[in-house]
Amino acid sequence: MTSADVTEEIVCNMHNHYWKNVLKESCDERARAGEIKDFTGISSPYEAPADPELVIETDKLTMEESVAKVMQLLRIRGIKEQ
């Protein structure tokens, strides 16, 4: 199993305030200008996984809690040692 196998099953629901105010504006502008190809929500649709193994709700968890959940999954999968 590769790390790519794991990332396909993890959904991170970013807190809207952070996404909208910090990342989305600059990314949207670049995508609309054609600098970013196949940008989700601009030139490519978002397709949420039907049954993700892990969902991270960043508006409900601290960064430490979020990281702990990802690390736990990696340990369960045998990708990361204890």
C-alpha cells in the first residue's frame, strides 16, 4: 500500500473561514486566469468520496487532534510505526 492509497480515503473538511479568506481567493484567481488547470470548483467538479475512511472536521478539532487522527489511521494501515 502506498501513501497515495491512504490520501484517496481521507477527506478534510476545511473550516470555511480559513478556506475562503486565506486560500480560496488566491487559488480561485489563479485558476480563473488559467494558471491552475483542472481546479476543483472552477474548471473541474468536486466529487466527494462516497465512503471515506477518515473525515477531518477542522472546525471541530484542533490541529493536534486532526493530526492525531491521521497518524492513527497511518498506524492502523501499517504505514507509520508507533
